Amino acid sequence: MGSKTVMPRRDARLEMRISAEIKALLDEAAASVGLSTSAFVLATVTPRAREVVHQREVIEKHRENLSACRQDESAS
């Protein structure tokens, strides 16, 4: 039996004002890979957003660990 992909519910909107030149560029890029402009932007931006959030989490964890080490050193 084939696997069924469950798509997350799309219940939020994102709107932005962009120049006509950027819109044309996005439309052309999306068409060149066979996607709608919305699908292209979503597919392009989502991985980068995850990367940025992950990097922030790593930095925060590093700061927490560094702070804990400094507290351990000062307690000694």
C-alpha cells in the first residue's frame, strides 16, 4: 500500500508589498521550476527560516553552558 502524505493545515496568511521587479523575478524563478510563486517562496524561505532559528537556539544553548561553567568555576 502507498504511503499517504499528510499536509499541514494552511490556516494563516502572509502578505507583503514588493516591487514589480522583485515580483517578476519571483514569478520567473517559480515558473522555471514548475511551481506557483507562493509555493516557490515557501519552499525557498522555509529551510532558511529553520536554519536561522536553529542557529539562534545553538547560540543560546552555548551561552547557557558557558554561563553555567563560569558559575561552577567561581564556586570552586
